[in-house]
Amino acid sequence: MKTYYEPKPALFERMKLLLKDSDDVKRFFEVSKTQPKKSIRVNTLKISPDDLIKRLKDKSWNIIQPFKNYPEIIQILSQLEPGELGKTEEHLLGYYYVQEITSMMPILALQPKENDIMLDLCAAPGSKTTQAAATMKNNGTIIANDLNIGRISILSANLERLGATNTIITRHDGLELCNRLKKLNMKFDKILVDAPCSGEGNIRCSPRTYLEWSEGMLRRFGSKDKKLASTALELLKVEGVMVYSTCTHSPEENEEVIQHLIDNYDIEIQEINLPLNTRPGIMEWDGKKLNPEIKKAVRIYHHDNDMEGFFLCKLRKISEEKKGDEKR
């Protein structure tokens, strides 16, 4: 039986500032106590959505494809046994990856192409890396980086199981890797910075987030993520595209990071079109007005989609010019 925790007063007050009204806040916390639907992503490197659906329906699973333009995204409506999704022959053969739908959105926004050179800076356990490999049809090159050896082992196993062959795994601190690649004059067409964060968007599947949450933690993550996103951006080619994403609602880890990039680099924030109900990035926080372009970022709340929470911002590098000495 899952244990639920009550939000700390400071978190409750912050959500009142971020959401529309008292009914919105009430709905947010009510839905946080419910279980999200299971979802999977068809691994098109090995099987077509139609062929996998036939196999799953042979198991009498009740499934839907919620988005016409993304037939690889499948929701499981059946009540399965614990662990059943990971024990099927289809899963072991790498025909699908168990993945929350909002976790699939960064790659849909990034749109890596077949001949791109891509950096996935915080890659483990590999959900977005394997999605990118499938989108690129195993062409081009992905550098998939993480630091923790245990997580890298899972990343490696997932890449092998799904047949992703265009990926090189590196084990480095993200800042250290970026600095090494800068010395080699390495540049990327696409970069994903799915940044480490406080995880406020995952409270439905991880209620302990309530227990571990603190405003100090948000500030620490925000400070680190500014450095990580800045260093990654310096590896992006001119006209290249970077997606910065988190699974949190904290402006310190989201809009304030994007504001930091706007203040220091010659970039353009781009519109993101996703098959979900999204809300725009916020324009003001903690008494500070933010750049109006940040409105193009998207916030995904679990009570808007019956999914987990997420934040995404897509940006294009206009030139190598810096806007002064960066404050780190």
C-alpha cells in the first residue's frame, strides 16, 4: 500500500502562486494522490506500432494510442500485476520501453534528425536516449553521458536491449564532460539537458518528494542547473537546437535557468508544439520580472493531462557571441 505525505506549507504556498486560483490548487493536490496510467513507447528500431499492438491485444490488454501523430505512444488501461510490464517477452526483446508520456516530450520537442550529432548530457537510465536513437533511425551519433556507474549500467543494458547502435556512452560529471569537449572543439547539432532537479512533477509516483522537499534544495539545484545548461550551450553549433527540461515546477530550476541563458548568450527561445495540455512559462517570480520570451517555454501539470509534471524550453543558438562575463 502506497504511503502518502502532506505537502509542506511552503510548497503549498508556492503552488498557490504558480497556479490560477484556489480550485486549480485544490485539483493539483487532489490528483497528486492518484495513480497515473501506465504508458509505453514502441521501439520502432525493432517493431512497428501496429505489430506491437497486435501482440499486446493478444494478451487481452486494453490499450489506446492517445495521439494520432505519435502512434508509438501507447497507454495501458488494463490493471496489470505489479512488474508485469517489465516481464513480458515483448519487453525483454526490446519491442517497447516503459516510459511516462511527459518524459517523451523533450525528444518530440528536440526533433533530432538522422545525421545529427547529439549530446544527451544526463542520459541514464536511457528513456530519452533510446527514443532519440529510434527517431534518428540509428543514424547520426548520440553521446549519452551520466556519472553514476549503477545508472550507466542500466543505460547500457537499455541501449543493448532496444538495439540502439548509434550511441556512445560516457561517464563524467556533466560540467567536466562539457569542458573536455570544448577543448576538443566539439560541437553538436542537438543537445538535451534533462537536468537533475527536485522532482516536484513526480509526486504521484514518488510521494516521498513531499517529505524530502525544501526551498534550499530548489536553490541548490537551480544554481547547479544554470552552470550545466550554460556549459552545454557553449557546445551547441550556431543554428543548433537545445532543449532544457526538468520534472519539477520550481521556477528556480526552470524559468530562472532560462533567464540566465538569455542574459548571457545570443539565443532565441522557440515555440514548442506538444500533443498535451500545456501552460506557458511564468513571467515573474520572487519579485523579479523575466524576459517575455520565456512565455514560450511550457509547463505540464499532472492535473491537466492525468500524467506527470514537466517543464520544457527549446532554444536556438544564434551566434557564438556572449553578452558579457557570465556570472557563475
